[in-house]
Amino acid sequence: MNGFIETVQLKGLTISLIASGDHTEIIHHKLQPNTRWALEPEEGWEALEYLFVISGMLKLKTNDGFVVFKAGDSFHRSPVKEHYVFQSIEETEFLYVSSQPVFHRYSQITRNLMNLVISIEEKDGYTGDHCARISRLSMLVGEALGLGSKQLLRLNMASFFHDLGKVKIPQEILQKPGKLTNQEWEIMKRHSIYGREILEETKLPFLMSAGIVVEQHHERYDGKGYPYGLANDEIEVEASIISVVDSYDAITTDRPYHKGKTKEEAIVEIERCRGTMYDPIIVDTFLSLRDRI
């Protein structure tokens, strides 16, 4: 398919504006395997939203399990009143039609945030797929826990953008090979608050909601985390999931200042912190998925 007006490429997703007129847009989507795409309700948004699967397969989570959409299948709502999270089972292409223009509003903001994420991964000494790994593992845990579509959408966004606030942390602190001073550590701890603030500035409801989770992903089950010392059920479940997954990835990943440990060593460490640093239920769920990690 060619003749696109504009194309935006994100990790796992390519979206192309095909036609636009009278407030209606037709957008081509190409999703790599295991990529998620969502529709959500928004106050004041009364559009007809329609998708038609060209090739591949999309899996939609429902209260009763999953519904699979294959080539030739379609889905529509007018307006969208619930959260719908679709996942590509294989490389999938579909057309998305909206009776209100959305392409530039969403694509420009998302592209800017994606560029920030890439720059943060480079500054923080991670490989380029750190945030994608955190998102993939977090969604495995969220689905195993039976989270609803609204929670899964928030988890998907928050897990990918969890370190967004590090863009405001000086590089000499992010990449310091030794232990941070007390003053440096206080600066570092601000990154979760900065992340929420950046997502709130987008004014997009799904990113603003994810910002709450981003702010909490360093809180601890025992109340000894930051930035607010929340404990147990005071912490959003999505943030508790990211806490476990992010720790696992940090333990097993090579960084400029330490060699990554084995999967087995990481699991032992996470089990050791069950009920102190991490929510026991989430640890148990994470460990039950060890063969898929």
C-alpha cells in the first residue's frame, strides 16, 4: 500500500494517514507481532471508530477471555465507551477510520515521547530495548493477574514510559559508576515525579492516567520506597508489577558499571524481597511465568 499522506514509525507499530476530509480520517496500521493497540473513551469525544483487518490477526481481551479478529473481520463503536486493548498475534495490518481527526494529535505527541525514551535508554546505559522488555514482561504479568482492559492499557503505557523522567536527571548522575551521594540520590529519586509531570503535560487522558503509575513504580510494599513512602494497597497494582519486572531486568542486564546476573540469580533475589520490596501476589505471579520470561 502506498500514497500515504504521512507515516509515523514507533516501536512495533507503523501508522500512515491515507485520507483526511470533513473531520474523517482513514489510517493504515501495521503492527509487529505481540504489539498492542487500544481504543479508549474520552470525554467530549463522540466519534465513530472502525477498524478492518487486512492481514494477520488481532486478539481482543474481553471479560470472558479473548476474541480473535482475522483478515476480513471488522470492529466498530460509536462512540467508544469502554477500554479495548488489541494485541497482534502475528504481523498484522488494519485500517482504522475515525469520524474525528486523531492522527496528528496522537502521532506527534507519541513520537516525541518515543524519542525521549530512546535518549533515556542511551543516557542510562541500557540497550535500546529496555523499555520494550519492561512493557512485554509487565503485560504478561498483568494478563496473568486478570487485569481489565483499562488497567492493561494503563500498564502498557506506564511500563514503556516508566523511566521518562530521567530525561531531567543530569547525565553525570545517571552514569556515575560508583555510589551516589545523598544529594545525588535525592535528585535521582525525583525522576518518577518528573515522569508523571511530562505525561500530564500531553493532556492525553490515557497518558495522564499512566503518569500516576509511573510516579509510583519505585514505591515498596513495606512503605520504604519513594517518592511518597506508599505501602501495600496504597500502591497501584500496575506500579507494583513494573517494580518487580524492572528489578528483574536491571539484575539481568549488562550495564556500564556492572555485569548482568543470570535469570536464576535474579529470581532468587526477587524471591528474597517478596513481602518487603515487592507485593507477594505479584512476585508469585511473576515466578509462575518463569518459563515465558
